[in-house]
Amino acid sequence: MEGSRFVDLYAGSGAVGIEAISRGAEFVWFAEREKPAVTAIRANLAALKIGGGYALEDRGVGKLLESMVDKERMAEIVYLDPPWEAAEEYDFALHFLCRNAAKMLSEDAIVIAEHSKKQPPPEMYKAKSGGVLERYRLLVQGDAALSFYKRQTVDSSE
């Protein structure tokens, strides 16, 4: 975690990103569009006297991801926790990360998706651009689960 660039998608209260800051992340990007949650993130950052080393995108995940690609901002860790019933949000975020991996994920980046153990996202995402995210670990904790993905290099000569 020390020195990493961390992305907290569907940030909610910001607890995960704030924990990353407390563990030495160099920079954290928060993405959350729900107004009460955005207010909670700002209040939590202020209460903890965190004055820098982060950015908060309050127009949602899509805006943050597009901005990161446009500015070629690389991340080592991406954490996403959309509402579990919103399967389309998992698909959107993970497909976006897969398609744009070369522009926004370091070679050894980790993408972590929190989800219901009953509805895990696919084991692999492939993009026409050649990007691949492959699950290498599934950790189940009660009703919740974490899927860990790594960026894979695809040999275009195959």
C-alpha cells in the first residue's frame, strides 16, 4: 500500500480510500455520485484532517475513469464496491478497466471487486484492444466476497 496510487470506485463513505491513505497510499481517487455519500466522504476527510493526497469525483465512476485515461494517470490498486444488485455497474467498471488497462493500470496493478458471494463477476474480461483482466483469487467472507484481478499481457502474434 505504501506509495501506491489507489482508486476507490463507488466509494460510499470513503472508508476504503481513507484506509488506503492511512496505510501510506501516495494518492487516492474517490468516485461517488450519490450526494449523501459525497457529503459523508468530505466530512470523514475533514474529521480526520486529511487535507491532500486525494481527489473526489462527485459525478460518478465513469467521469473519474475517463479523466484518468485522458490524463494517463496510472493506478496500482483499484477497489470497486457498487451496490451488489447493480450487475451493470460491475460490467461497466471492469470492462472499462480492461479496455483501458494500458493507459491507467500499472503492469502489476490489482483490481478488487467486492460483491455478493452468490453473484461473482466473470473470471475474465477481454477487450478487443487486447486488454485482459483475469481473476486470480476469490475470497469469501460471509455473504460478501472479493474477486482479485490482475492485468494480463496478451501476445498479439497468437
